[in-house]
Amino acid sequence: MIKDAKILYVDLNEKKTEVKTLDAETYRKYPGGSALGMYLMLQEMDPEVDPLSPENLLIFSVSPLTGIPISGQSRMCVTTKSPLTGMAGDSQVGGFIPAAVKGNGWDSIVIKGKADKPVYLYLEKDKAEIRDASKMWGMITGEAEAALAEDLGHDKFESSIIGPAGENMVSYASIMHRRSRANGRNGVGAVMGSKNLKALVVKKAPPILPEDPDNMKKYLTLNVKEKMAANEVVTDVSINGSAGSTDAHGAEGFLPSYNWEKGIMDDWIKTAGTTITNTILKKRETCFGCAIRCKGVVEVPDKADPEYGGPEYETCATFGSYCGNTDLGEICHANQLCNMFGMDTITCGATIAWAIDCFEKGILTEKETDGLELRFGNEQHFDTLIKKIAYKEKGIGELLAKGSAAAAKELGKEAEDLVVACKGQEWPAHMVQFKPNLALNYAANPYGADHQCAEHDTALMAPDDDQNWIWPNMLDHFEKSDDYGILDDNKARFAYVTQKFYAMMDSLCLCQFAWGPAWQLYGPQDLLDFCKYGIGWDVSLEELQEIGERRINMMRLFNQKLGFSRKDDVLPKKAFLPIEHGEGEIAQITPEQFEETLTTYYKLAGWDTETGNPKQETIDRLGLGWVQEKLCM
């Protein structure tokens, strides 16, 4: 059963810590991760604060399921007001620090204020100490991790660290764990840097014992190898990592290329996941308790050190096809630099692709680019650009450190038309012409484009006996879709229903390679079993879906207070381009289709179709009247 949550409050201004508990009844409604983070942020903070001010909160949260040895449970969510979007934002990370946080007895860590000098926070069981990090300030992530071990006198810890990009408050700075895993999106690293907080450090801890270990083994963990062997998608992820999506999207003709002008790039196979596996892969790593082992580690002489992992699919695309680049070594080098300096590879690569597009169209010249000739296929400037961005060097570095959307506003409409972002958040590498439901999810999602905020509607093309069809239909009834480029009311339903499920997973801190409603290792019924045998929680899919819905609506209400509405749920101009795929086939969505189905999406969500804001009956049904009172709506 869900128990009271133990929350650590850290005031960096006062150099004080305080422990509070959240009662089990409330915690069940907001059971960790994103839901708990939003609950605490709305309780404690005015949405109108400046994202980089001491008043902004930085909240690390795990869930009641975290730390129980099973695939895909070791995730941690960071919640804050995003400096990239100016809205409610969060970001998830895997690895080993989530299990360590839970193993030391913490459910959430709420950080406010700003230290007068660089510090790090050290947690060991009930002990919470704010320690001096002055000598680590300015260090790249790997150096800082080594310095922490020296300072502590041991290496029995897990850490989340910012690099120079976070210290310099680059708007898309990340928080890095083990040098290769990132709380990457929404600029959470910039918020951490604004607080003079270099790292969260947690003593390693033993795993959490499940409530019913016998049934956990019988129904969930004992046959995990058989489950993996029977699932070709999970098997591919285990062999090729997420980079295997490059192969799939490239073969279909939906690999976003040349800043989203096309769906294919010549010689894209040079950047594919299978190419990585067959040429430069050194080993595969995993997260705590996970059998999938999706994390690739590469080695490229003079370009990529195994210490910094290897590129995921999004990185292969953003620094590859987005930029017209087929040099795999340069992609790996760009990935390493982003991990060293602590920056989101999606926004960084996409922003550079946008800058190249602007240069080729004459909007940017060598005068604005510090003499750099930015061209598609000219990857030699990645090293220089990434370093300039991380340190916000005056000129092109300072401009691109804002992200493409904010930078384009300084250049004018021509530049803005080339931006591929929603709510200021650059698109991950999944084309809406290929997966039309993502057009709605990217636009309506409270913090903009996120490929992991809902299931992808290619599942609706699966055979009747396939789990990709069976599992989504455990959540609602959907109709089959047999072609790309279709955006209709069925897709709108799929977008919203699966978004609730994914929002719930971000609250229970579950990995979307392991848990989900389509191609993943474990499905909806397995999740009910995990809740029951893991923590003794007899829960229904309806209650879980409502957790996700509550999280989405809290974020929506936060943004509503800031003046955001339907006018902000828009797509970039390039979303409506026709994309040629297959043998001369065309996939395209139209503005009319988008607006019609966005209205359907709002109706399904219980939001006003004119404003896109939650209706009163929706607020009341979800028990969110307290949010209205807090925000005085």
C-alpha cells in the first residue's frame, strides 16, 4: 500500500534543510515523479516567478515503485519552471541515482533559493548536508564526478551534476548522471546552475524489497528473458539501443533531414543504429535492475571516449540528418561534448540545424556566425559551436544558447518560419506526417514537443493478435489505421488516452522502453501486478489513468495562470510540408485537419474548445479545486 511520502526541503539561501511528510491519501493521488513535483510546485510557488530566480523551485522526485529490482523502474523526475519555454516543465533520467534516492528513504527533494557560493547536496540516509563545491565549479561533468569522489573520500555514491552549460544558464542545459544519462529537456540544468548547485550526491543503497516477492517473481521477473525474446522491438532496443530507430525511420523515409525539409538523407545508413553496433560499439550498459540494457557505449579515437556513453536515436538524428551530416564520428563527438558540458542534445542539435538553414537562406551571414560557414553536411563546426554555446560566448554562441525559437525572434519572421518547435521546445526526431497523433501531442503537451508524452499511432496499424493493438485497446477502443498521414478523431482519441498513460508513467517513474501500452516489455496488466506485488497497491487502470490526467491538468492550470491558451497550441510551418516516402507516396497533414482534431482532443480532455483551458467540471472531477484557490483563478 502507498505510505506517507518523506520529503526533504532544502533552502540554499538559509543553508537549512527540513524534513516533512505527505500523507498517504494525498500521495496516492500524486504518487511521485511528475505528479508529485507539480503538486509540490503548485503548493509552494507562484507560477509567475522568473525561471532563473532563487524563487523558482527545483524538485527531484521518485515514486513508491522506485528501487524494486525489476526492469524499467529506476527513473527520477526533475520538475521546475522551464527557462526554455517559460512554462511548467519536467525531465526524466534513468540509471542508478533514482534507486539510491529511494534506498536512502527519500521520495522527493525540494530545492529553493540560491547559495552564496557553489555547493553540492549530499544525502546519506537521514543525513542531508550542503557542502562546498567551489573547486568543482567550472569543471566538466566527468571531472566534477571525480572531484566529488576525492572530496568524499569514497566512490560509493550516485550523482546528478551540471556542467559549464548549467553554470552559464544555457536555456537548454541538462543535469547529467554518470556522464551519459541526462535530465535533458526543459533547461533543468540552467535552473540548477542559477542556484549555484553543482550536484546532488546520494550514497549508494541496497534495493527495496517487494511486498510480495514470490508473486513478483512468478508473474513479472522470472520469465523476463522469455518476454524479451518474444518481443522483436525490445530485442532490437537491447541490441541496437534507441539508435535502432534510425534504421526504421530511414527505411520508411521519415528520418527528419535538412532541418525538417525532407524525410530522408543520402547515405543515412552511415549513422544508423546497426552501423553503430557493427562498428564502434564497445559495450552495453543498463540501469538499476533492468534486463534490457539499451544504453550504448561507443569508442571513436580522438572523437568519443567510452566514459561519456554513446548517442541515442535523437542525437543521431539531430546532429546527423537534421544537419545533413553522415559522419558518425562527429555525431559521437557532439554527443560527448553535450554530455561533458551538460546540454540537451535534441535542442542543441536542432538549434544548430536551424542556424545552418538560416545561413543557407541568407538570414545569417558569417558576420553573425563568427566567421563560420554553416552548411548542411559541414559537420566540422560542431566542436566550435557546442563550446561557444556552453560558455555563451558573445556572438553566435550567445545567440544559439537561447534555443532556436528564442533566437529566431531576434532575427525576424523568415528565421521564425524555419524553427521546428512547439512552445519553444525543439522537436524530437519523429515526423508528424509519419505519426500524426504526435502533431496533437507536440502542440497541446504542456511543455511542448516531447516524443515520450504519448504512444505513437503506428501501433494502430498492428495486426489484431499483436500486443501493439491489444494493449492500447485495454485503455479505450480504437479503430485501425492503415496508412500514414491520417489525422482524424480516432487519432485524437489515441493521442489523449495514451498521453494520460504516459503522464502516469512519468509520475510512477517508469521507463517507457520497459512499461507502456504498445511495444514495450511490460503492458498495462503487468503494471497492475507490479503495483500489487511490489507495494501492495490494489489499483485499477482507471485510477492510474486519472493520475496521468491530474498531472496534465495541473501543468495546464499552471500555464493558464501565465496566460497560455489555445493560441499557444500551434505547430511550426514545416509540420505541414508534404513528405515523399516509399515509392513516390506522399504523407501530409493539413492545418484544417490539425485544428479540427485539436478541438476533438480538447473535448476528450474536458477542456474549453475556445481557450484550451480545463473546464470547471474537469477541475472538480480531478479534485484540483485547491489549484484554483492557490492561483486565485
